[in-house]
Amino acid sequence: MKPTPISEADLHAYADGLLPASKQQQVEAWLQATPADAERVRIYREQNAGLRALFDPVLEEPVPAILQAAAKPADAPPLNPQASLLSRWSLQRIAASVVLALASGAAGWSLHDWQALPSSSPYAQNDGAAALPQQAAIAHVVFSPEVKHPVEVGADQEPHLVAWLSKRLGTSLHPPKLHAQGYDLIGGRLLPGNSGPVAQFMYGDASGQRLTLYVATENNANRDTGFRFAQEDQVNVFYWIDGKFGYALSGSIAKSELSRIATSVYDQLQAK
């Protein structure tokens, strides 16, 4: 006899470790009998781990002065050292929680509003190229594990996908062909960037490994850059700027293998 069906909210609570003990056994029985939902829970946990790896360092960053000022009433007496330490720690927890909550909400709502990076972050520079690999890596971590909805428009509708994203980004886009490298186009989606739309193309190989190509048009003030490499947790990223366009190829594969594929992507884009 199949266990009682479990709601989507229960699956998320289980993946987040927030499910009441009274419900846990029921959910586990359901997951054993429903491999598709068990795989979804695994993906939810993987996404959570990826987001934590990217945003937990916020806990170690200095508390912005504007938050310190907002947390202290204008006429409040000076805090003793112990209370001051507690206040700073609490503000750091609050700031980190806000950032993580925004990122988690983005995962469930197609990354609907990228937030500005903290000023102390090495990526919060006027150089848009510096932020490019982190933004691409986050988008990769959020969407590449998805089973049912990894893309908005699939490769079976490639002409529509290309026309749609080209119109939104204001340029003619041509997703590179990576069949010779063992990867085929899965599809793509539109994402919001810091000041305009961003396109993400997703590729997959026979083993289920996925790569994403992130295309941004937010680099009007930047000089052209050569090939660069960055690593965001377990995600390797090769990226470059070409005029106003920023490109980033992300994947959890060896740097040498990703470099080989990124070179092919770069060559194809230059040939257009």
C-alpha cells in the first residue's frame, strides 16, 4: 500500500531540516516509495548547500555603518563592551540572514532581483568583469540541478529561444554548438542582472553533467578582457568581456576540461 501523499511544503521542510518529528517518518516512507520526489529532495539540499557555501562568508564581514546606526536609537546610552559585542554579532547574523533569504527566494522565483554585493566583497568593484563569475556561478548552482524545469525554453524550440533572448538582450544571440565536446543544448532562460536582462544557456552530456553559459550586457564601461578563470566553491568559471558583453561558462568539472570547452565557445562567438 502506497503511503499517504506528501505536500510540496512538507518536502521543502524535510530538505531544510525543519519538518516536525511527528511528520518525518511519514515523509521518509513517501520518499522511499516515490523515487522522483526523493530526487527532488536531494536537489533541494544540493541547492541549499551551494547557496550556503556562497553566502555564509557574509557572517565574517564587517557590519555596515548604516546598519549599526539604524540599530542604535539616537539617544541611547553607550553600550558596555559585552552588550556591544552581542549587538555586532546580532547585526551580522541579521545581515547574513537577509542576504541568504534573498538568495533562497531567488532560487524559487527565477532569481528575480539580484541584490548588490557587500562593499567589502572582492566582487563589489566598479569593474563589472569582477562580479560576472560570481553571478554566473550562483545562477549555475541554482538551475543546473533542476530535473523538471532546468530551462524556460527547451532546445526543441531553439529558434524561438534564440529570437526571444536576442530581443530581450538587444543583440543577435547564437548559442555555441558543443556536440563535438560531448555536450548538447538543453535550452535557456532569461535572468535579471544588476541593470538589465541576462541570458543563460544550459548544456548537458550523456552522464547528466551540465554546463551553463551566462551572457550579460552590463559592461559598457569596461575594456575588453582576455580569458580569466575563477572558482566559486565547487563551480569553475571561465569568463571574458567582449565590448559591452560579458560571457561566463560555468561547470563542476575539471579546470582543464572546462578550459577546452570554453575555448571552443569563445572561438564560435568570435566567428559570428
